[in-house]
Amino acid sequence: MDLTALKKFKPTAYEDAADGYRATGETAGKAKDAVDVRISSGMRAQLEGEAATAALNELKELSENFHYVQTECGLVSTALNGLAHDMAAAKRKLEAALADARAAGCTVHPDGSVGFPAGGRAVDGKVPEGGTVKGTGGPASPTADALYRQAADAHPNPNYGKALEFANRIADAVKEAADADAKWAPKLRALKADDDLTVSDRDWTDTQSDADGVRDAGKGYLDSLPHPPKDGSPKDNAAWWRGLTPEEQSAYLSLNAAQVGALDGLPSAVRDEANRVVFDQKYAQYRLELASIPKPPANEWTWITAGRFPVKVHTDEWMDWQRQYGERYEHLTKSLKGMDSIQKRFDRTETGPGGLPEAYLLGFSAEGNGRAIIANGNPDTADHQAVYVPGTTSNLSNIEGNVDRMISTWRVADSEADGRSVSTITWLGYDAPQDIYKDAPFRHYADDGAPAFNRFLDGLEESHTGGSGTHRTVIGHSYGTTLVGSAADHGTLNADDVITAGSPGVTVARAEDLDVPRGHVWNQEADGDIVPDIGRWGHGGHERGSYWVIPSDEWFGAHQMATDTEGHSGYWDEGSQSLRNQGLVVAGKYDDVKLK
């Protein structure tokens, strides 16, 4: 990069190219949605057999290709805008220096040197001659700055100092442009796919490293954009997002997908797009990492003689493997099991009668026990929403059962909603207790997770686009009801109805304390479910006599719904009155709910 090249550089040409890549990415995204929502789902609804299965697998790969194109085009667009931003800043500095040089009567030569005219006080009748100076860049330290100024002041021609300043400013601008060019060139070269038609796990992990590279190179560009509000409310988040240009929204989606996907208040379609990128990247990363770990030794057990009796113990080989790989291997296998379940839900979308609406991934993380928030249908346009909070032992690895519960609830509510739209959401957005004896007796899991639940509900309110609002039901199961109670106890529960199932207690004393209109708290306790009885010794919100009050107690004040299932986990059994009652509440058909 030299002076002439920088003068000719047109940032708008790169910005136009960025717009083109962004448009291509948006087209790929629409094509992906068409494959997933219309073509594949329609085929699943109407065709069966080996040929249909093979065709669906091919369509799944095509959808993956479109998603990859969408992701990479977003990165290319952001990189081009970042390059244009950096080069434009350098060019502005150059143009300012050139303008100042001209105004001072100096001449800038193609090599960046600056000619200055004769000037100053005459010595022996002769005015100091003009000349030419070459810039080396501005001073790099206070000492160098002092020496530079001393040399300029000592020159008999005052134009010398001015010219040297202009030359240094020009050199700085050219160097800044050259540095930007050198910085961005390898980043842009890296944004290309393998020369084949298969989007592999390696390709997806490369998108993550590509994003890291563009983010690092584009720090100046990103810093120039409006930042998300620090600890902002859902309303603040929504206002920030609406205030961004399409180019700025694309940049944040490309480089900060996890951050965008976690912001309550943003449109569900935006959060889904961001979280799908995070999901695909993590899915690929974990598969590759698991494949690199040696499989557990087949000879896990052996027998030794201890005294008079043989004892079964782990082999030395297995213990060595366990120490080196065991913990990570378990995390990867459990996380991948959960991600397989989420992908399975994505693949179950079907159009037509009896089908499932499109799934929306409103939150995702594989860290720790994992987090996942999955909606059936778009919450932003739904007339009825249901948000389900699962309880003890819930984590990413067993998310399928909790997702299936909200699928079942959606089917009933949708059939009872008189044509109005329904969205049901599985909210595993907290660290649920993992052991019923060691963890579940403690409230801090609920108290720690409640603020996030409140923000999520507020976010649903903020992102909803229906003119008449939405009817929102919160459903808690087991320890999930304790979190719901804590959310009402410590904040505002943005809901119209609350359903508690198998509740050990909700931390508040009465139904009226759950922050919904009077008469809109509903409870279920099945025969053989021992959790409510256990809860009377700890999770209730009011100690009455020798036990704590829970939602199953008459004194609490909830509607006691008829429950024809058994045990702690049957409340969503297909065809049951237990499930039908929940669906009726979600659909707002209160008069049809069967009570005890």
C-alpha cells in the first residue's frame, strides 16, 4: 500500500461488496428455512419408506450447506466492512494532511515526500531556499517528539517544519492503511470452504476460528458500533437491536452469536438464528473432540483375591484411562446426547394437520450441565404461550423428555385454541439440582435461577408482535415449581396463569402471592407422587402447624385439577386428563378444566 493506492482506494466499493455478501447470506438463510420448514416438513408429513428417508437425509445436508453459506457470508460481509472502516480512517487522515499541505503552499509528491517553498528571514539578502522532506512517521515517544520539534525550530526556513509535519502525517496514514491491508488480507483469505460439497464438522469448527479471527482484526470496527446495554433489561436490549442498521445487526450476529442469542427481548427469530450457529459449532467441536479420545478399555473389570473371597475391581488400564479422559469423555457424551435430541426436534417439524410447528432455539450452552430453551412455534406471534420449567436432575443430556412434554402440551392446546396460535417453550435456563437427596432440599438453585426466568418472561413480552398481546402460562414441575415461586417472590412474574405439577413447594405462602390474577393458579398432584409430601418439610412458603404449605394444600388456594396419571413423571402422558387439563389452561379454556 502506497500513497497513490490509498488515494484511489474507495471504501464504498468494499461496503457494496459487503452488502452483496450479506444479501447472499440472507438468501441462503431463506433457502435453509424453505428446505426445513416447507419442503422437508411437507415430505415427512406425506411420505414414508426408505426412499423418503434417503431424500430427507439429502435435504438435511442441503439445509446444512445453506446454513454454512449463511454463516460464512455473514463473516465475509463483516470482514469487508471492517476493512473498509479501517481503510477509510486512514484515507481520512491522508486527505486531511494533503489538504493542510496544499493550504500551506507545499507540494506532495507521489512517493509521499513534501516539497516546501522558500521562506523565512533573509540572511545576507537571501531568503532560505525551499526543499523536499520525506516523512518517517510521527514521533514514537516524548523524547523523539522533543528532538523533532527542536530540529524543526532550528531550521532557518519555517516551512521546513510544516512540511516535515505533513510528511509524517502522510507516512502515518499510509502505514496505517498498509497495516490494515496486511491485517485483513489473511482473514479474508481464510473465509473460504473446502473444495467439496460436504459441510463437515471441521468446516463448522473453522467457522468459529474464522469468527475469532475477524473479531480480533475488526476490534476497531466493532468498537465503533453501538454496544449492547450493560446488564440491560429486555426493553433496553430490544431498543438497542432496533436501533442498529442491518449492517450492524449482521456484524453482531456474525461475531457475537452467543451474546446475541442470550439477550432477552430480541426477536425470537434473531435469537434462534444466533443460537443455531452456536449450536452447530459446538455440536461439531464436541464430535471431533470425542472422536480424538481413545475409547474406554473393554476390560473394565477384573477379579482379585482379598483374603478368602474374590473381589471385583476396575482394571489398571481402565483406571488410567479414567484419570486421563474420563471426566471429559462423560461430559462430551452426555452433551452430545442432548444435542442429538435438540437436532431431532428440529427434524420433526411438519406442515399440515397433526404436524409440529417450527422449533426456535432461544438459548443454548453446553457448559457445565448445559442449558437449552426450545420453543414449539414462534412465541412472538403466538396468541397463547406456555413456558415450562423442569425440575431436579434436568440437564442437557436428558432434554428430550422435557421437550417432548411441551410437544404434547402444544398438541392439546393447539387443538383447543379455536384457531388461535400456540407456542410452548421448554426453559432449561438454570442449573437444576442434580440429586434429589443432596441438592433438591436447598432453595439456592431456585433463587439463583429465578432472575433469569423473570428476564426471559419479560423478554417474551417485549418481543411479542401481536397487537392484542398474548396469554402466557407458566408451568412448573417438581423443583421447577420452586423456581417459579422464587421468581414471583423476588420479582415480577410476567404471566397470566401458573400450573404446578408434583410441587414440593413454591416458597410463597398462598396462591395469591404467585403474581397472577386471583383464581389463575392451578395444581396437579398424582397418586403415588411422593415429592409433594417430601416438600412439606422444606420448600413451602409458610409453616403451618408441623409442616410447610404446598400448592396441593387447600389452604394454599390453588385450583386442584383432576389428575388421572400416577407417579411423579406421568403428568404429560398421552391421552390423559392430566395433560388435557394443562392444555386447556394454556388455551384459556378455563371452564372446560376438570377439577377434583
